[in-house]
Amino acid sequence: MNDKRTEIIRDLISKQFKSLRAFAEHINMPYTTLRSMLERGVGNASVDNVFKVCRGLGISADRLEEMVEESDGLTRKDEKDIQKETGKYFKGIKVKIVMLHLMARMPMIEVKRIKS
């Protein structure tokens, strides 16, 4: 399962540590537990393990949730699919396609005019 929390944690681990095994040793967690947690998805892991991983990355569980909310909603697979599909186009066209894709996934918001 590749949920956004899992992707964020994978990215943070890869940026801060040379391998999953090195990170597992750093937080004193069996490598197989960490690997399983990332394969099944963070949402399926025990709360204790999620807290342990977050502490090891220097973030709180609340910050992880904020990072999920701040994310653009695209998964790695989405980004790769966009790159693959738009690879034959010019950069300007790629930007437009990515923007259209993002706009299609964004919830509609209402903008109210404030009188000044």
C-alpha cells in the first residue's frame, strides 16, 4: 500500500540515511519490521512504531500529518506517469499538463471578496 504518509517517510529516510537498514539500526527497530511497515503502509503500523520512526526522522506525528496536507496530492507513480506521457513534449507544454492534472485533483474552493 502506497499512501502519502508512507511515501513521505520513505523520502525522508532516503534523504537522511544511506539505507533503510541504516535507519532501522539508528532507531533500534528490526529491519524487517521497518520494511514491512513501509510495504503495508504506515496506516497499518502500530502507533508505537509510527512514533518511533517519526522521532528517528526528527519530526512529530502531527508534523507528518501536516506534510500530508501540504503535499500536492500526486504520488510518485502519478509523477512518473506524467513524465512518461509528457516526455515527448516541450517543457512549457509539460508545465501546462502538470498544472491541469493538479487542478483536476484539487478540491474546489470558494473565494469571497472582502470589502476594504
